[in-house]
Amino acid sequence: MALREIVQFPDPRLKLVSKPITQITDEIRQLAADMIEVMYDEPGIGLAAPQVGESVRLFVIDTEWSDEEIGRNPKVVLNPEISEREGRITWDEGCLSVPDYNAVVERDAKITLRGVDLDGNPILERAEGLRAVCIQHEVDHLDGILFIDRISRLKRGLYVKKRRKQLAEEAAERQG
């Protein structure tokens, strides 16, 4: 089966607020499995359901994986919420849905994540550093927020202009 495609800016689906998952179905389990496969293939360290066109509150994350299969430990989180926040940190972020761009973003330094796993068991995780940043980034996706929404208006505007030009050139190539 082909990998799911990454939804890329400026696709309007990335701005939608995702719906809570009320039942863990075979479709949700398959979505999570597909997302894990896409995350490793891209490669990335996190992926939210809206990034593959599904507007549900689910993300996958693995901030410590290596190329070897044995070094992979993906975590699937349904209906995540950040219940505690502490301190501030800046991090140079990129995103599979925002191609060819990185920017420094300010985030909470330490967080507490709550959610459920694919078996319906509660998740409670205290995270800091890269893991905290990644979790916040993915939860933002579920709320229709991209990391470029958290940078200065000028920097965001420059990226939007560059991206529009890139998409116009790609469209012209396909037609020409």
C-alpha cells in the first residue's frame, strides 16, 4: 500500500481544529500505523493526523529513533492535552507540512501531557527539551496552528511569498 501523502501549507485542512476521538476503531488503529510509517519514511520525529488529511485528535511521536528498526519506539497519543506548563525555551523548528523552512519558536520548556493510547489506557507524561517542543508542535497541529503562526509577521510573510512562488513555478512546470 502506498504511503499517505503529507498535506502541505497552504492547504486549508491544516487550519482546521481536529475533532476528539470518541471510539478507538480499526480505522483509528490503521491511521496510527500509517502515520508511524510516514513519520519514519519522511523522516520526522512527530506527525499529527491533520498532516495526512485526517481531522482527528491523534499524533505519533518518536524523538529518539534511529535508522535501525530496533531503535524505534513510536508513541501514539489520542485526544492529547497539555495540562501543565513551566518555563520558556526557544527551539529551531521545521515541519513536514511547511517545506523548506525552519524558524526559531518560543515554547514551554516543561510540560505535562495527558491523553490515551490505542488501548484506551491513560497517558501521563512529563516532558522537557526536544520532546516537550515536539509534543507542543503536534498539539498545535490539532488546533489548526502551524509553527509559522508563532513567528514574526515579517518572517511568516516572507515564507508565504516564497511558498506561493514555489507553488506557481511547480504548476507552470506541470502545464508546460
